Amino acid sequence: MMFSPAVLVVVAVAIIGWFATIRAIGTSKLSDTLKRWLLIPSWVPWMAVALGAPIFTGVLPIAEAMNIGGAITAGMAVAVVIAGRQGPRQ
């Protein structure tokens, strides 16, 4: 299944925005545990922005957008859990 270039662009913009949010969270004075817990919730608004435009223009059906968003969010959640279990680096 090929995704339209518009969908790929908005997802890329959302991922870049999410990385900027991660950078802001990382440089904050919050505890490491709280920072880790903020990673996935900080993605949700960016995902809504990324997939909202193609949904409203009719390029992307809602069911497909939910599949894309769920897959990306699940992948990020797994990465956060794995990173948290590795513990601090020496």
C-alpha cells in the first residue's frame, strides 16, 4: 500500500515537531521518570495535526489514519519501554 506524498509530508512534519518537543522535555529540569512518561503523550497532539489535514481534505480515510497513528504510537511506546528497561548508561 502506497501512501500519498501529502500524508508522508505531514507525518514527517509531526515527527520533526515531536523531536523538538522531546528536546524541550529533555532540557527541562523534570525528573528522568517524568520525562520518560511525557514522551508518548507529547506525540498525540502532533499525530492529530499530522493526520488531521489529510482526513479533512478527504485524502485519507479515518480508518486508515487510525491504523497509521496506532502503528506509529505503538512503535514509539515499545521504544520508550525498551529504553527505560536498559537503565542508565555508565
